[in-house]
Amino acid sequence: MGSKLKGKDLIKLGFPKNNSINIALGLLNRYRKKEKKERILNEAKEVLKNPEDFKNDPIWAKVVEGLIQPVEVKFHQLKNTRAPFSIYGENEIDEKAKFQLYDALKLPIAVAGALMPDAHAGYGLPIGGVLATDNAVIPYGVGVDIGCRMCLTIHPMKANYIKGNQYKLEKILANHTKFGMRETHDVKHDHEIFSRPEFDDIPMVKGLKSKAYRQLGTSGGGNHFVEFGVVNITDENNEFGVKPGEYVGVLSHSGSRGLGANIARHYTDMAKRQCPLPKNVQHLAWLDLNTHDGQEYWLAMNLAGDYAKACHDNIHHRIAKLLGSQPIAKIENHHNFAWKEMVDGVERIVHRKGATPASYGELGIIPGSMTAPGFIVRGLGNEESLQSASHGAGRKHSRRASKDKFTRSDMNHMLNMNEVTLIGGGIDEAPMAYKDIRKVMKNQQELVEVVGTFQPKIVRMDR
């Protein structure tokens, strides 16, 4: 008997000559290649004899599905008609983003859709796109940065504290927030997220645990940030018990880091293999939630979302400790995720890729740019928008166009005009690259109501 497991070894045991052999070889050679062949073959015999006993096994469950109910791989054509949809602020949205939504609405699994007023073109679903589907999840409908989210903590300090402690606050952000691929905290914190069973039960996630531990409490590159700013609460009847007035706030924007990116890539590749689509919509390949892979992605996605929250919690905990202050309120929300929600009385999978959940009474944060205000909002539960709102101002110019169009001098002038200090940040994130957040908010008055604002004053981004 050779040392490497081969297909003929499984055929000899009685495995049917179908895709279950390829599935078994792929998983075993990837995740159990260091184990003895004889031991694996003995286990494989048990799988054939009693497949039901292995339906929840991290490796064999996928093989069992291939034995009992193989996933049918077939080419899917788009429908000729679109599922119902709504667009908000249509005149402010580029045509490419609209046509990306139109294509998504023709998927056989599409039930309804919406486009938010900050929308612009992306991969698969446009940024600002919302799509409800029938029992299927689209990894690229969630996005690469699974669980990308906002978090705002409000501190019981008057707004003038920022100006009086400018140097101290700049040092806190410069020395105690970490960004990009390489920066991590010298002193690592543990978190209950790392005891989650998914880190043991899902083979590809298991290999990401050490990376996730290293990156806890850090932020990504691009448009991710941590900011000190002035929170102005305007609603006397707010749910978080803060009296109207101005306070010091800490606002963060980031996602699930390397954990989420690797999960997104892995399951997108899997979806593309199982769900062939026309080339122009191949990024919209989906996983059926009745399959092992669909269920596994759902668990991994939720883990990544909870990890993103853990990162924000860690960031805000570190900053609060350095401030010597306990926040009096915390408001947070995902804007790259999929949820099980009721749509027209039926449970659907609602993907929000760059969109804020806005069910009735639900709180969220919609940031502007580094010089424009962000808005604390309360959802109005508008069903036409699939209970969603924008996730920010939205890009007016692409990253490349911004680099061509603006200079560092242009950017500094805008920062000085608005009395904002920037640590890091490239020209591709210049305030002028973004749409007018006030116009965006005006175009979604039927989706959310404003509870308060956040005006950035000291901004930290990737260098």
C-alpha cells in the first residue's frame, strides 16, 4: 500500500465512482495529509457503512453529502425579467451600479432588491446593493470584508476636551491603533470569540485562528478608520439614554480582517464551481443553504461578523482605558453581511453589501467623509428598501481617479478648512472623492430618521 491516498483506494472500499471520491481526496489531502493512510481508510470504511453517523463531522460530512445527495452542478441562465426593486437617489448613482443590480435581480434565486443612494459599482453586487434571495447565500453578495461595520462610543466629556487635549488624542491614535496588513498590537488581548467551536469544526477556518488572534483589535487599509470627534445628540427620546448636547465620541470603521477575506475567497471559489453562471455575473454564484457548503459558509460568515465586532470592542476598550473614561453609550452595526429576514411574509436571505440595516427602531451609523459629518440614525422599517439604508456617503470618484484628480495640497486645504487632523490616509481617501453626505441623507428620509451627528476632528487611517 502506497503512502499517498488515491481514488482507487476509495473505489476498492466500495465508494461509488462519482464526485464523492474527488471531494474525499480533496478534503483529506488538504486537512489530514499528515495522518497514516491505513487509519484514514479504516475511517472511510465506517463512513460507507454508517454515513448518518458522520453527517456532522468536519471532514466527512461533505463526503457523506456526496454519497447520499450529491450537489448537482448545472449551468444557470439568468431570467428574462427582474425581481421587484427600488432605487433611492437614482440621479446620483452611476449606470454601472444600476446594471449590476439589474443583473442580480435576474438570478433564479432573486426575490427582491434595492439600491441605496450612496451606491457605486463593485464586484458582483454593487456597493450599496441589497438583495433578497430564496434559501441561498451569495458570498460576493456579502463581500470580501465580511462583517465590515461601524462602532461609536460616546464619552461623558464636553466637546472642547478634544481641542484642549489635541496632542494626547493624536498620540493615542498614532500609537494605539493598528492598520493594514503588517501592524499588530504588541500586547495581545484574548477574547471569548476564540473559544467558538467553528474554529475547530470548520477545517479551513481552523487554520486562520492564529492570524485572527494576531489581528484582534486592528483595522484594515483603504477607507477604514478610527476617529475622535464631536457627537451632537439631537433627539431627546433616544434609546441609549444620553441627554441632548455635545460629547466626545470615538468612531471606528473596519471588518473581519484576514479571517473574513480568506473565508470570502474560499467559499466564493466553491460557489463558482458548484454554480456556473454567465461570465458577467460569475461573482454572484451562490451556495444553497440546504447543502453542507451553504451551511458551513453561513457558520463561517457569522463567526467572521462576530470577530469584526470583537475587533471594534477591543479598539474601543483600549482607547477608553487610555482616556480614563467609561463610555455612556455604544451604537454599532454591520453593513457587509447577510441576514435571515422576513420579506413579504416569507423568510429570505437578505444580503446587504455596503448597506445599513434599518428595521423599525433599529439604530445605526452612517459616516460621511473625514471632513463631513456622520449620522446616528433610527430605522423606519421601509419594506420597499428591504429595511435598509446607505452605509456612508459613497464614492464619487474611484481610487485611481482620485489619485489623478487631486493632490496632497488639495487634501490638506480641505482638512484645514474643516479643522481636521489626519494621521495616515492617502489621496484616494480625500474628502473630495466622496459624494455629499447631506444629499445622500436627503435621498433616504423615508428610510431613516436622524438621532444625532458625529463630526470628525482627529482621524487615523492606514498610512
